[in-house]
Amino acid sequence: MEDYWLCYLIIFWFVLLIVQKVVINLYWRPRRIQNHFLKQGIRGPKYNFLLGNLKEIADLQPSSSQHFSLSHDIVPRAFSFYHHWKNIYMVLITLNFLLIICAAFLVWFGPTVRVSISDPTLIRDIFLVKSDSFEKIETPPSAKKLEGNGLSSLRGEKWAHHRKILTQTFYSENLKLTIPMMGKSMKDMLTKWSSKMSKDGKVEIEVSEWFLSLSEDVITHTVFGSSYEDGKAIFELQAQQLVYATNAFHQVFTPGFRFLPTKKNIISWKLDKDVRNSLMKLIEHRKKFLECDQSEEGPKDLLEVMIKASNSTYSNSAIKVDDIVEECKTMFLAGKYTTSNLLTWTTILLAMNPHWQQLARDEVFNLGMILNESLRLYPPLAATIQRAKIDTKLGTLNLPQGTELLIPFIGIHHDAELWGDDVNEFNPGRFARGVAQEAESPMAFMPFGLGARHCIGQNLPIIQAKLAIAMMWMCFSFELAPTYQHAPTILIFLCPQYGAPIIFKKL
Ligand code: HEM
């Protein structure tokens, strides 16, 4: 009898402990944080138990039947919750004794609060002046499965060590050696388009699909170099795996879903294992090859620099085979979709503005300006999140340790206060005086992020896009197909929801 009582008592305490945890984390703590920010004048939509504002965020998404004009004023559609709440909760705060308008407000992603910060001076503080007080948030396990546990997820010393090693591959001088390979991939693609042309010299192409395979080709060369064919087969497996892992990612609100042996999860696990095994084999093969071949000719590919680093005599700094596998996966995702989005949006913008094609052909405007304007209006990565490592003062804001900050690149790029009344017009000429001069603040343009964790690969998409766009307009003029629907949507990256059909005409 006494044993029963003991059992009941243990269960009772256990339940009480869980209830206490739930009340503290899902009710009391959010209220305390909300009050803390309210005292500083920072407001936001009300916290709802457990879900925070997730339901409102979903409700604010435009319905799929809602179409969009050809306007570049895309924030209301693509980043609806930010647009909606920024207009309601925008406040005035003092910064260095100046009264400034600061679009800071709170949003609750479940029980986690995020303070949206879009003031360039505060952004400079977060990434540059006070960077020691902030860090990138951890990648959730479901997202790690998608993007690999490579550079973008690493932290601390391991991150610094990997970043130093991998940077060599992305130096402009090294990437320029890959231009002949990029040119060949591009030429093959244009030849295929030409072969599809009707008798009147026109063809309709859904460019986003083509640019995805072009970018995949280039990233495969950059990562695997001479082991291109084997690398391509591995990346094809990874592309399939991504489809299944994305499915699991969307089920993120069903706790433990990704561990259930559903049909899709089983296929995803098998593909993951296949990718890993094939990469291991390839790494071993390459290691043996590198032992015999010590020549320094040709571009340094990522696999080579990592294998060399794995042979380091300092065992604690050596890169392990598992690390190489994760880095390959990360580069595939980070490089493929972003670069193809840049190519797609730039082609759409030039198709909407044929006179810019002519101006660029006549070299009145250089391609760098056009790409910058494309990255400003349609940044492939719409936002990032930072977290306060310690209690921190940001401007006049007191941020408790652990506060997450949402930095909306897309919102800043479309802010009329920073860019002027023509903020939503395609005007590459605004970059004529260089990137730092075009807006109220140099921090107003950051498609590749800022600070120590800015994009490691940023030279690659610029070189690739310059080459691809130049080769395209040497052969064709192009315009939007009548079926094109302008629907910029964020599906991890900012992409055209209904694709990008473009009509190309031989010059
Ligand atoms: C137009 C193309 C691209 C855009 C717009 C872009 C944008 C960005 C941004 C904004 C970040 C910072 C993310 C953050 O702060 O949370 C970033 C980081 C990163 N990017 Fe890119 N990226 C592009 C292409 C590439 C390519 C081609 C590669 C590699 C092949 C690459 C690899 C990475 C990696 C590994 C990181 C993480 C760096 C770190 O944490 O140290 N990106 N990128």
C-alpha cells in the first residue's frame, strides 16, 4: 500500500514540475518580456499562449489566388507580417541624443520573441561595433538536415577554423580560373535554348528551372573540381533528399514527426545515407589522388582545400571526414538556390525593362550596377536572426541575454526613408557612385549580410551572373511571357511563386 502512495507522490511531483515549467515558459516569461519592452516603448502584437503570433503570421500571408501587379513594392506580399506590424508599431526612440524613427517592434514566433530592427545605425552596432555581444542563432535540427551542419551552422573556434580554410576557394583570383568552365556551361544552355526556337526566331523558356541546373553545375565544379562527375551524382542525390527533407521541415510543428518511420522519412533517411557514403568514397579516392599529384595548377576546389586541411599535423585543428561531408552539403544549398534566384530576378527585371538591356549592351551601364539593383529589390535571403549573448544595450534599448533580433534585409532595401521616393523603381543608375554612396546609410544595402558571418561565397554569384547575363544578351533580346505572374514569395529563399517564363528573341 505504501509503495502505491510513493508512486502516486512521484507522479504528482512529476506532473507538478511539468505544469510549473509550462506556466513559466509559456505564460509567465513571455508576459515578463513583453512588459520589459513595453516599458522601453517597444510594442508588438499580443502574445498568445504557446503559438505566439504564428497564426496571425499565417493569416497575413496573401492567398494563392491573390495576384500582384508588376510593381516592385513587394514587401506587403512577400514579407506581409513585417509590413503589417511595422506600420502599426513603428516607434520613435533616442539614439545618441537624436530622436529617430526606429522600426523596432516585437513578434512572437511561438514563445520566442524576436525584436525586428531595421535602423541602419543599430544594424551597424549589431554586426560591427558590438559584434562580440551578438551571435547567430542555432540552426534547428530540422533545418540542419536541409542545409548540412557546415559553416553556416557552426560556431566558435570550429567556425573560425573552417571559415579560414574555406575562404581560399572563394578568392576572386581563384574563382576567375573557373570562368572558362562557367562559360562552357552557359554556352551549352544557350545552345539548347536556340535549338528550341520557332521559325520566327522566338522561344519561351521557364528560366528559373534552367538557372537552377546552371548554378548546380557551377557549384559542383567549385566544390568538387576534377571529381565533377562523381560530385554531380552526389548532388543529384542531395537534391532528391532536399525534397523529402523540405517536407519534414514543413511538419516542424508536429513534435517528433521527423523521427517517425513514415514512407517519406524512410526514403529521406536512405538518401541521406547514400549521400554520406558516396561522399566518403569520393573523399578517400581524392585523398589517394592528391598524395600522388602535388601540382598547384588550376583553381583550388573546396574538396581539395578541405582534404589538405584534414591532413594537418595538428590533430585538434584537423578537419574530419564528417566535417567535409557536412560542408559539401551546406555549400550545395547555400550556393545553388541563392545564385539561381539572382539570375532569375535579374532576367525578370531586364525583361520588364527592355531599354535597360540596350543600355547595358551599349555599355552605358555596367552589369555590376544592374546586379546590385536586382539584389536590392529582390534579395534572395530576405532576413537573418541574431541573438544577444549577454545583457546588452543597443542604442537606448536594453536587451536581456537571449533576445533574438530579426534583421529584415528585404524591408531595409525597400525603405523609402533610406532610398528616396523611387525606392520601388528599378534604377541601376542609383549605384553609379558605388555601393557605399547610393543610400542614406551604407548599411542600407546588405544582400550578402554583414560582419564576420557575411556570405563567404559572394564573389561566385557575381562572377557567374555577370558572365551569364552578358552571354544571354549578346545572343537574345527578351521580354516577359504573357503567362508570367509576378508573385515574389519566400520559400526559404525569395523566388517567383509561379516560375519565370520569358520569351527570348534571336538578335
Ligand atoms: C546571390 C547569391 C547569394 C546571396 C544573396 C547570399 C547571401 C548570404 C547571406 C545574407 C549570408 C549571411 C546569412 C546570415 O547572416 O544569417 C550568407 C552566408 C553564407 N553564404 Fe551566401 N549568398 C549567396 C551565394 C552563396 C554561394 C554561391 C555560396 C557558396 C558556394 C554561399 C555560401 C554561404 C555560406 C557558407 C554562408 C555562411 C557563412 C558563415 O556563417 O560564416 N553563398 N549568404
